[in-house]
Amino acid sequence: MIARLMPSPLHRLAQFASAPVAVLLAIATLMLTLVHRPAGADGLLGDLVSRPLSVAFLGPADGPYSLSIDLNTGDVIAEAPNQADHQQWVITPLPSGQYRLSNAILGEDFALTAQGRDRSLLMTPVDGRAAQRWSFRLNGEGYELMTGDGELGLLYDPAHLSTPILVNAGECCNSFQSWDLDGQAGAFAAAREVRQTSDDGLLPEAWSQPTDLTPDFFFADDVVEAARTGMVETMAAATEAWGNFGPIEYWVMGTDPKAANALLDTFCQRRDDRGDWSKNACLQREKRSEHGLISYQQLGADALANGQPGGNAGHNGGFDWGIHRFSSSIPLGMSGLLGVPGDEEQKTVLHEYFHAVQHAHVRDLDRDARDRKLGPVWWMEGAAEYMAMTTHARLQAEGKIPVWDNGDWTFNFRNYRKNMGRKFRQASKDHKRHDCVAEMVRIDYDSPCRSFFYDGGAWAVALLVSQHGEAVLLDEFYPRLASMDFEAAFEATFEQTPETFYAEFRPLIEGQLGVALGLLPKF
Ligand SMILES: [Zn+2]
């Protein structure tokens, strides 16, 4: 991505359904009841009635937590989510905007309920009482979970509370009353279905194989023809250069709010039609400012209003839907706006598509397993940026994509070395200030070295490619992820540990630009 990944727990919620979710849910329930109930579950059923629970969802301030039941003891605990069956919970939409929260193993026969004046939280058999219905209210960046009558809220803060408590739901709430339920309703229901089709928690093998599918682009109505052509032809050249991985959905916003809403509706309808996500949940989530689809329209509109070029594009996951999902604000340059050269946006499409290549080589749906394979931020972003810069220059030099040269500055293949040089100087400055080479182990974007991970990362990859050949990423490193984590694949490919490499890279970024430029290919 150019900005950051949507920090979405959707990564963990998987499905491949095309049939209506309701039907699959019914089938899944039956399957779970008849086939997949763990041995200990039967004995647990009786105990569960009126057993106090410790529960949590995904608290934005506290990192990911999920509900789980220990089938041996019957304890319900909050812990980091994993793929285990007994950690799956289902949120079933009920009429009038309410939901029932139930345990996937025990099926919809059992649900969370608030009972009695002491407001303890229990798991009890479903009997249709109002107390077993919960509603979710959007609250800032999260959702507030309330009883059906909206009077009680579920409160949990792992740092300060050993168990969740029920509180009066006031006008608004303190921060630990926020629950991040990005993957609410439809997605949770879908998570249940996937266990029937993907017991191993992996995407199908075809995910990592080149495909004949053409990447799907979806443009808001106000995106001009030149921009559409420019993006599609760049993507076609990218898939030819690096292999065609997919399926790809690339959603491109313009600046007009009406057109943006229409595109959002198309997006959410598509999710619903494919059984990916309920349309309502989709609309609610994607209207949010933080990386929601609508936010990409706002970026473009703001840029035009301020007369300042700006925007964003990102690979926003989509694995659980069996796709690579991309979102983009208006390609200003390809639209002839604000003096941006269209060449920059060709490079952006290449950068984003390289993320698809990276993700294509990881079949794990579990986010932690995925992260362990994809490696630190410098490796993700540096590889995408180096490959995008270099391939952009090569494709233009070979006449496979056009030179735009329509902006207030130039970004064509003749400027390749100059632009890489600019990255070098910026990276070297950031490193001097923050000792960014020491930060290269990091796997999160929240760092003063964030832009170093892109610029310095591109140069780190340039060093590796200069030693091991242009094909080393595509032919050697990424295919190894089928069976190895980042560290092992790195060592097998580059014959050194990442740590040894960082020590080798340090003098390069602390040294002379001329030496570094000698590493680059020539066009
Ligand atoms: Zn990126």
C-alpha cells in the first residue's frame, strides 16, 4: 500500500460462499451439531447454563481479543484469536437491528444473555427472551454492544477488568465501552461457514497460481476515460511482467459524493450477492472515515478543494472473500488534475499490484500466520516500492506502457535514477535522525521510520537484488513462503540472516549516493 493497510479484523473472517448466507448458516449449524461437535461439548451443555463468562471482542485499544470456551473446563476466556474451532462465535442478525451472539460449537441453541438484577453475564439456552438479544451501536471507531432494550452495555477492558461487566448504557461511553466489530453480523456468520470448506484455514492452492482472470476495475462514474484506460493498461502490463495473480477487485473513487455513494452501493451489493458480507454491515463500515471506501472519495475532493495533490491507494485485504481488494482515490494525474504526472499513478498501480503478488504466495487466512510469512514493513513496502520503481522504468523504456509527461514535474523512465536518488537522500536523513536500520525488524507501521521503510526499504531490496539477480523475489523468495516463514525463506534465499543483512546494509545507507546508484539496473 501507499498509505497503510486497513487495520481490519476482517482478515480473520473467512468465506468463499456464493450461496445465500442464511442457507449456508443453516447447513453449517447442522454440520456443527451432527459432525463437528467436539467430544467434550455434550458434557458441557448442561454446565453452561448460568455459567458466568469472561468475554471480550476486539478492543481497539488493547489489541485483538476473542471469546473462547475451554471445552475441558467450560471456562470462557478472552485471548488472542486463532483458528481453533472453539473460538468461533456467531453473530446472527435478528429483526429490528438486533443480533444474537452465540457460540459456534454449541450452535444457536446457546447465546449470551444478561440476567437478573446483579447484571451478571451468562450463557443460556436460547428461548427468545428479549434479554438474549444484543444490538450494536456505532461509537467512534468501534461498536457498542448493548442488550436488546439498549439499556445495558457490555464493558470490558483487559488491562483493568478481570471479567466483563454490564453497565448502564448512557448517551455515550468511555473508551473501553467501544467494541471493534468490523467483522460483525454477516462476516461472523460467514466465518462459521468457512470451516466447512476450508478445515485447514488456508486459501485454495489456486490462490498462489497464475490465473487467466482479468483484474476487475470498478470506477466511480466521474472518473474520466483516460484515467480508466491508464490504470487498466498499467495493471495489464504489471500482470504480464510479474505473473497474473488474482482474483483482483480494484475500486477507484472520483471526487463527486453522489458517484461515490453509487460506487459504495455497488461494492456492498456485490459483497452481499457473493455472500461475503451483509450489505448493511458493509455500508456501515465502509462509510467510516478510517480506510472506509468513502474515505477515498473524500481524499480526492479535499485535494481539489485545497489545490494540493494528495491521495491514497491500498491493498485492503479481501482474502476472506477469496480476492485481492484494492481501493484508490482519484488518480489525479491520469485525470489531468493539479499538475500530477500520470506516470506517478502508473507506479502506484505497480506498487499496489506487487502487494497482490506478495499476498498471493501466502495461503494462510490467519492474520498472524500471514504476517509471520510476509515479514517486516521494510520488506513488504521496500520490495513493492523497488519493484514498482524499477518495473515502471523498464515498461516505459520498452514502450509497454505510455510515457505521460503531463505534469508539473517529470516521473518518466529517464528520471528513474534521479527518483531513486531522492529516496536515498530521504532515507539517509531519516536514518540519521532515528537510527532506522535498527528499526528494520519492526512489523508495524507505527514508527518514526515509517517512510524509511518505503525509501530505505527500496534501497535495501536494491542491494539484495544487485547481489542475487532481478528474479530473486519472484522466483525464489516468494515461492518459499508456501512452506517457510519470513526468516527461513530469507535465509534460504539470501544465505544470511536478516540481522546480518541489516549490518551489511547500514554502511550503504550511511555512505555515498554514487556508490548506491551503482547497484541499480540501467535502461
Ligand atoms: Zn505498499
